[in-house]
Amino acid sequence: MKVRSSIRSLKNQAGSQVVKRKGRIYVINKDNPRFKARQG
């Protein structure tokens, strides 16, 4: 999982979901798990 200052490029990927947990924004992609990232 990468920590990114901007996750806009990752949430445009196919199959990605944007989830907010504990004040942090996560990008989860079950189709392609290498696009996992968090912001904040």
C-alpha cells in the first residue's frame, strides 16, 4: 500500500473503490490489488 498526497489518479482505475476509515481515505482495488493506497 502506498501513501499518496493525491489519490485522484488511482480512483480513476477500473474496479477501484474509495473508502473512508478512521479519518483516512483509502483506495481499494480487488481487480488489481497493486493500486491500493491511502491518503491522510
